[in-house]
Amino acid sequence: MAVQLKNNQTLTLKIKRLGINGEGIAYYKRLIIFVTGALPNETVVARITKATPRFAEASLVKITKKSPNRITPPCPVYEECGGCQLQHLAYNKQLDFKKDLLRQALEKYKPEGYQTFDLRDTLGMDEPWHYRNKAQFQLRKNKKTKQVEAGLYQADSHQLVPLKDCLVQEPTTQKVINVVTKLLTKYDLPIYDERTNSGILRTLMVRIGIETGEVQLVLITKTKKLPQANALIREINQRLPEVVSIMQNIQDKKTSVIMGDETIHLWGQEVINEKINEVSFELSPRAFFQLNPQQTKVLYQEALKALDLSTPKTVVDAYCGVGTIGLSLAKQAKEVRGMDIIPQAIDDAKKNAAALNLSNTHYEVGTAEELLPKWLKAGFSPDAIIVDPPRTGLDTKLLQAIQTTPSPQMVYISCNVSTLARDLVSLAKIYRIDYLQSVDMFPQTARCEVVVKLSKK
């Protein structure tokens, strides 16, 4: 019979390891307790904040035995903001944690042969700060100061933490946010208020092409109406010459989804340009693009290595987006075929392929689970399939399609170790898992990417 704890109860606990969100894990009479901010091998006093029969959550009251790997988080709002989870852990230990997360996920789902899988050390960054090329900051008007503020919500809440210097943001993106926020105050623009569902401006999105220095600003609004638009644009032009594209996106629904379906071109270019491994990409406001271009290079080089294109192959790039991965390897491949459900992304992929003068690529709108069987029926049989699914992992229908007609080789790029381990249960039946290579795309956070090399048995 598990013990039932009570809220506000304090306990002294020994932290065993870190959990999936970077929280410390301890056990009290076999009940698992998650302690935010605690590190492995620490002894802590913790206060229970949520008690259930299966687990408990607790906040850190004090550390009685401190980990040698604990460091002082450099960010002043680290505890409140919730955007990062690991700033209090030395960076080399963050890399160990990300490999361990993968191990924990494999132990939970137990794909065939997982005990002997080759788990490679996480590839980290030399400079694990200021890497994010895109900022999406929510807006609010501070009732006391009458100033507009931009920032992120606290974890599990809608309390805004204003950010003027986010240490994981590329500095130019933060500078643009700061200047535009001041201008919103100056021109007294109506800021959206969630409680009353009134006001216009909801969110600022800023993205930079790290290689080109081009910046796109997207004003996300509740209505099409944008008062003072001309004056605002004029002053942005004067103060921020790096901004080459200003767009407006309308999100009129009460939702936590940041962008709506309609995007209006306000000024300048409609897209910005970015380069990865010599391949240029045009990015429209809603196009998905990796948030850490520097590590994306590493990630794609690992995918290339896993594919082994020393002999040219036909490759399917499922979940292709704007074509980032497929186009990076098209020069070495015989043919690359990609699919995505967002028509705009496919348009971008086609444009990007044309700009590179590639004649061996084919992009189609649709799901991999529809298109793959269709292509196979038409006599196209890929030598390799590369999948880079969203956090939810592979679609069951796609998994079935792969199992029915497996290509000789597969590379799985994952951004969620749990859904990866779950998918490997099916894939390990037909593929040999050659190795798993973790890549740290998001330093200071508990998230990790993994490249898996699979060969047909």
C-alpha cells in the first residue's frame, strides 16, 4: 500500500536522478516525488505542492547536501520564467542528462534488444547561450506603469514574466522585441487582454536568419485592424534597419495556439533567407524551421552520416517542412521525395529546390501515410526513408506503411525521447538499431534531439 502524502507537508529527500522535465526525482516509501530545481545526489528539504496516490510534486525549501554540479543560474528570472529548466546544472552534466533521458525512455518501453543499443554521448555546443533564432513573446499592458511589456508565461500559468534580456535568445531578436515593445507604448496601441478578450496586439514574433542577418517581425493580432500601422512601420524602419520584413498574422480565436491562418504582408520582403550547410532557405512567417541553426548543422550532418550516401540513394523525407533536411543531402542522393501537410511549406520547399538548381527533388502536399503507399504502387521504391516527426512521434498509419514495405535503411530524427522509444518497439521488429546519437539543440532546457540509424534486418 503506497503512502498518501498531504499538501504542505515537508520531507527530507535524497534525489536519485532527473526526470523528463529536468526536475529532481526522489522516493519516499516507494512513492515517486518530483522536486523542481533539485539535482541528483542532493539531500533536500522539500514541501509537497501536489499529492496523489501515484506520485507527488514538491517545491525546494532548502538544500542540505549540495551537488558539486550545481551552478548559479545566470538569468535573473530563471526561477519564474519556466522557459529553461537546467540553468542550475553545469553544462557538461546537462549533456549527460540528455543521454540518460533516452536511456530512461528505452527502459520504459523496452524495444527489442534495447539493453545493447549503442547510445552515443550527446553532442553539445561550445557556447550554449544566445542560440535561439526565433522569439515569440506575449504582450500585456502593465496597469501600474502603463507600459507595454513582452515576455513568456510562467510554467502552467498565464502570468507573464517580462523579458528584456533572454540569455538563450539570439541578441538581435531580443533587441527588436525591446524596441518594438517601446513603440507599442509610444503609439498607445491596444494590447490584447485575455480576461476581457479585448484589445488587438497579442504576440510579437521575431525570427533572424543567422547566416544572412535578415530579420522578420510578425505582429500577431486579434483583428485585421491595426491602428497607427504606417507610423509604427516608419519608426521600425528608422530604428531597426536589420528588420527587412514586417508581417501581420491574425489570430482571432481564444486559444494558446500562437498563429492564425491568415497572414498579411505589411512592409518589405515577404520572406527572410537563411543558410544551413551551404543550402539556402526562404522562410515565410508560418514555416517551421529549426530554432538553433548552429546545432541544426550538426544534426543534419549526423543524419547524412547515418544515411551513408557513398552510393547515391533514393530518399523519402517524410515531414519535410520547407525541405531543410532533404535539400541538405540532395546533392549526394539519387532522388529526394518529400511530403508535408502544410501547402505553404511545400511551396517553400519547391522554391528552395529551384533556387539550388536541383532537378532530383519532388515535393507533394499530403501525409506520409497517404503518399508513401501511392508512390510504392507507382513503382517508386526508396532506398532510405528519413523521418523527423513532431513531438507526438510517428503516425500509426505511417508506421504500418513502413512495416508493410520497409526501405533498406531508415533514419529517425526525434525531438521527444518518449515517443521515439515507443516507435522503436515496432521498428525494432524489422530494423536493426545501429546506434542512437543525441544532439543538444536546446541547451539549458530539458529537451533533446536524437538521430537514430536503422538498417533492415
